[in-house]
Amino acid sequence: MKETEISKHTISVLVDNEAGVLARVIGLFSGRGYNIESLTVAEVDASSHQSRITVVTSGTPMVIEQIKAQLSRLVPVHKVSDLTLSGPCVERELALVKVIASGEKRVESLRIADIFKARAVDATNSSFVFEIIGSPEKIDAFIKLMEPLGLSETSRTGVAAISRGTLTM
Amino acid sequence: MAERILSGSEVVLQALVDQGVEVVFGYPGGAVLPLYDEIFKQNRIRHILVRHEQAAVHAAEGYARSTGKVGVVLVTSGPGATNAVTGLTDALMDSIPVVCLTGQVPTHLIGNDAFQEADTTGITRPCTKHNYLVKDSAKLARTMHEAFHVASSGRPGPVVIDLPKDILVAKAPYLEPSQVQHRTYNPVVKGDRGQIEEALELLASAKKPILYCGGGVINSGSQACKVLTEFTRLTGVPITLTLMGLGAYPASDKQYLGMLGMHGTYEANMAMHDCDVMIAVGARFDDRVTGNLDFFSPGSQKVQIDIDQSSINKNVPVDIGIVGDVGHVLEDMMKIWKAKQHKIEAKALDSWWDEIEGWRGKHCLSYKQPKDIIKPQHVIRRLHALTRDRKTYITTDVGQHQMWAAQHFGFEHPHEWMTSGGLGTMGYGMPAALGVQVAHPDATVICFTGDASIMMNIQECATLTQYRLPVKTVILNNRYMGMVRQWQQLLHGSRYSESYSESLPDFVKLSEAFGFTGMTCNNAADLDDALTKMLEIDGPVILDVAVDDKENCYPMIPSGKPHNEMLLGAETTGDEAIDSDEGMVLV
């Protein structure tokens, strides 16, 4: 890969679930001018109080290496794994998409939701809230299609990711 | 073992004692009163009362850098903590182990905008290696011990422990240091053997090798410096040191090329530019060292040894990056070099040294000392000569005098040179000297400063008097913020905007007002007498030396220029202005 080429990486970080840990990670990104495209965090192991942060970022290979090294040296960080480099991985995101429409547009939105396997989780005579789960690209495509059909509001969770097969962090 | 239940303050004090702490630099206030009460009741730990919290941190840094131990600071909440921020940032940039205890309002008031409340952990997060807010008495002892572990291991740095007042009063269980396990922070110290072997093969095949070493060697300890010296002599390779690394290798040695970087020597920078194999040891390719990265040492293969993974490939991509404590790695390098009977081809090395001698011939640090006006470089050189037989520690403030001290005072041993390298904090010198003198009461401690820098922590004169700390402060007084003036002259058409030191105090009267000796020196003929007299006085002294106000600090690599485009100054080429708009935007 060329040294100046910017690529997107999904990085998983296992941290102690303690006060301020997210601020440390976010502060590192903002303080050093790194890019955050998406960031999710939740406790994954209650017994050991560990949380998993999934961050999607982009940069040159040197910047990506820096990001991982900088994350690794934070005291509450246990492990840093670059899912983009470590092999194939599954990336999923959930979005709630509100569409306000009537007549043909309303019917069309329902048809497209069906194609995308999105579920209507709320409905009124003039609106739907669709729940869609998939790769960020799939969700982007769905939202784009909903735009002319009365898209009014979107809420996305950001990416959760895990490597395929037997490989673990 | 049965748990010992103590008050929070007792736990803090006991932890300090068990961590081997002898001195704390601090300033009391409401939130830390319980701790100060505990300090009053004991005599195991000495408290040095500074006059400003920033100075407490710099003093702890001076103490830490001159002893290799952790420096400890104690300040109150709110303004106590915010005043400490500059010192903490300074310690972070220069990788100095400091533990800073800050008071905090009681836990039930946190977040209520209480009197003297500040979000200390929030504010200090980016300027510490790590920080803690103790909200549970059960975790107090563990946190104290962990803080010392984090501050002193791996790449050292400052650690803040924020202590709410109720935690200091409440009962808490005490744990010995040995009872605390560190779950996440266990840095690698041993380097990868395969990589070390590879690096040595590269070095053995070099025709123009160079060792580029920094503060990491000093942080690794005196033993690491000793091994570095042995390795350098064994291989016959030229060596250059960074501002932070001065003293890691004896300056008088013939293999030493001097400091490199923006105000480094011609020979060091030219050798860095033209080398074919560079071994960076505990140095981080700072912008003051590399100059323009696009032209930095273009023809070399690079090896970097650093305990901090994030220092490797940060600014300059290297061919071999070895993560480990430089002391351990250097020991391994010595062993393997000997075992494999590596040798650099003598002919190649000789012709490399010939080339270097050519650059040395420029005598880039030379200056002409006239009969009357005192050249600032001359003050440094004379004081160096006059203190050769004494155990001497040098601290500086920031600016021209700092660079002259780095260039002209030859450091033979590690831990004797304290300067604010990364952050460039004016006001560092006097409090750092104070900390050094506390650690080494019988040594000669000299603070080189400027007329502008000294004003930034001048209140510490009172601390010198109170504890009878015989620090010798030498002001190279050119009535300017000299480095600012130099840049204005070179880059901004000699428009000296706000860089003239108007209304300077009379430093003799000022010293006397604080209760110690003040001296002046205005003529080169009197310089040696003044310096000798100053050294003989048994107490603090401020010596105000009027130096040539036109003198600029050379050599100089202007910002944005490569190593081989140095300005050499009037003695060799004549002053030159840098006509470049690009230069103006660079730092």
C-alpha cells in the first residue's frame, strides 16, 4: 500500500470499564487530530468489568499504526486489534429510520423496506419507523432510497465488529 | 495479613513512605488540609513549601531528573491543580516521572461548582500519562501504589491522583506495595532478539554509521549510559545527543559530535544528513531535531530503539523498530556484537571520520570574546571551566541562554542537566534547580537563565531562602527575550515586537529583598572573579551578567530547512536574514 494512501480501518479496543475511559480514547483522537467515523462502546464482560470499543477510523498506514500504538499505551487498555488487517470480519450496524409519507410514497417505502429486510417497528397513518440491521453500506443505501420517500429522521448505532472464524482478540 | 485500617491521609502518607519517598514539593489549601495535618504529625517525609504550584511540579521534575527517582507534588484543589498543569505538561513532554496529589472537594460536592472545584481529572487527562479520581476509600492504597508504578515504568511520565477531602478523612484499608498487582500496565522491557541481530548486521555493514541518542537513555539509568558509552567505543561509531540526552555520553570524548538539531553542531547535523545507517536510541525524532522531514537523512537506513511503541514510526519511518528498554537492548547489543565478532570495515569508517573532521574544522561554535562586552557563550564556558572539580548540576530556563548552555557546557555524566526540552517552559529553571539542590544538598547547582525567563517563577527566591538552598542563578541579561528577538531579526524584518525587557528589576536589590546575595558583572575582565566569588558564597546567589544584546544563537537550522542548510552565524559566514514567507508560519 502506498504511504500516502488513506484507508479505512475498524479497530477493536478492550478496556477496563471505569470512569473516564471513553474520554481518554476520544481525547486521544481529538487531541492528535485523528478521524473518528464511528464509535461504539458497551460493557461486554460484567465479571471483569471490561468494555469493548469499536472505532472506525481512516488514515495513512503510518497514522493507523500511530493510532493503535497510542491506544495501546493508555493504562486502562487491555488489547487493541485492527480487524481490517487481521483477516475477514463481520461489521454490523443498526439504524432506526423515520419516514413520514402518504399515498404511493408510503407504499413504496414499505416495499423497499421489505427488499432490505427492514422491519417496521412503529407505524401511524402517516409514518413508519423502520429498523434495519446490516453493514454500514447497506444502511447508507437504504437511507438514500428513503430520502425521496419522506425520510425525516435517522438514528444509527455505529459499527460493532468481530473477526470471522476462530480468531479472537 | 490482617488489614490495617487508617485514615485516608494516613494511607497516603504510609504509601509515600513505602514507595521510598523522602521529599514532597507542595502548597497547602482547603481541600488538602487533612493531609497537611498528617504531614505536621510526622517526620518521615520532608515537605518543601514552594510559592506557586507550577514551581512545585518543576521542583519535583528537577528532583526526579537528578536522582532517577519519582518526584512527588502535593497541591490543593481548583487553582492548586490548574496551576500545576504547565508543570505536568512539561513532565509529560520530557517523560519525567512525577506523582502529583491534588486535593478535591468532597465527593458529594463534585459537579456542583463548589468553592475551589475544578474538573481536575478532565483538565489533566491530556497532560498526564494517567490520572485517577479516588471515590472509594477501599481503592486508595491500591491507587497510590499503582500511580508510582505507572509514573516510573515504561516511558516515565506524570500521574495525577485527585483526592476528595472526605476520602482523606474517612477510614481506609492499607495495602503494602507488594500486595498490589498491576492488571493492564506492564510495558515490554526486553527487545526482540531477531530484530536486534538484524540491526547489528546492518550496523556492521555500514560505511557511514551514526548513533543518535536521546533522553530515553538517561531515563533508562546510569547503567544504560555506561553501556552506551562502551558500545560506542567498541564500534567506533560517531555519536550525537539530543537536548534531552546531554550527559548520556561524555562530551569530552572524541567520538562525540555534539548536540544535533536546530541549534546543534554543524558536524552532528551534517553527519545525520549524510549517514547511511542511523541507530536512534531513546530519541523521538522531534521536529527540533529533524528539521524538514522531507529532506531528513535521505540516504540512510534507520533503526529505532524505544520503550514506547508509539514513538516508533511517528515522524520518520524506520527500517527496524525495536520496542524495549534501551538499557536492556543495549546490553543485548553488546553481547551479540561481541559474540558474532562484528566489525565495521575500518577503511570505510576511517574515511567517514575524515569527512566528519572536515565538518568539525568549521568550528561552528566559535565566538570572539572582546575585551569588554561579555559574550554569553563565554559565561557558560568560563563557568564550565571553573566548576570542573565540583559535582555540578545545571538547570536552564528557555531561550538563547538554554541553547548556549547546551552547546558550551560539556556534560560528562547523566542526570546533571535539567532543561525543559519538549514543552519549552520559561520559568522552569529556578524551581528545577531548587528541586535538584534539595536532592543534592552538597552539590553545586547552577541555574542559567535569561532576564525574561527568570521573571516567570521569581517568587521561588523565597523558597531558596527558607530552606537555605545555595542555588547559583546566572542571568545572561541581554535585556531581550533573546530567542524571540533573534527570530524577529531573521524572519520578521527586525521588527522587535514586544520582545524588549522594559522595566527589569534591579536583581541585586531583589536578591537582597529575598534575603540573599545579588551580584552584577558588566565587563569581561571581571567575569572570572565574579563567577569565582559566586561559587564561594555559602548560600543562594543571583548573578546578573550583562551580555552582548546583539548576539544570536548559531548554528541554526531555520524551520522548514534540512540539516545541510544550516546558518553558521557571523563568525563563519556573516549574519543572514532568511527571506522566506514560509519560514514565518513555521514554529
